[in-house]
Amino acid sequence: QVQLVESGGGLVQAGGSLRLSCAASGRTFSTYTMGWFRQAPGKERDFVAAISRSGVSTYYADSVKGRFTISRDNAKNTVYLQMNSLKPEDTAVYYCAASYSGSLYPYESDYWGQGTQVTVSS
């Protein structure tokens, strides 16, 4: 069992940047493959990015590739999502996820955070 708490969301203008953080409870953080998902109003929850247990490997949705960077600090039990060149279509609730599986694609989440709102204005 792990608890995930996201932070760092907010309102930003198009072209701007935000960094989301996800703090995980417990002392086995490094055993989880971590990911980020997002859900816009009226839309399904979509995969954004995933990172391997060690942080060596990453995988991104085409829609964010080149703009977003996922990283992790296992010593701090934290995963990050650096979001640059933000677009209005990036507006969504962003969710942190943890998976027992080592797979980045497909990524199957076992635990979810509560979400943090990201709003990108035109």
C-alpha cells in the first residue's frame, strides 16, 4: 500500500511552465514504476508519462513528448513532472500513479493520487 499526494498545479499562461510533484508514503518507493496521467473535463483519463524504478528509462505520450519530463528522486520518495511550453489543451487534472509492474508501456496503475489541477490559459 502506498499513498500518493500531488502538488504544484495551478494557473499558467500558454507557453509557460509548471513542475508537478508527487510525494509517496512508505519506504518501498523505489520498487514502483511511477507514472502521470491526466483527465480533462468530460474526457477519459489519459496516460502522460512513466518512469522506471531506477529512473533510467522513461516513456511519454506523443502529445507531450519533447515538452514534458518525468523524473524521480528515490531518496525523497518523490516523482516529478516538468511541464514546459504548455498549451491550453494540457489543461486537466493531473494524477500521479504507482505500479508494481516494471512495464512502462503499457502502464498499468495500481495506486492513484488525488490529482492536482493544471489550467493553461490562452
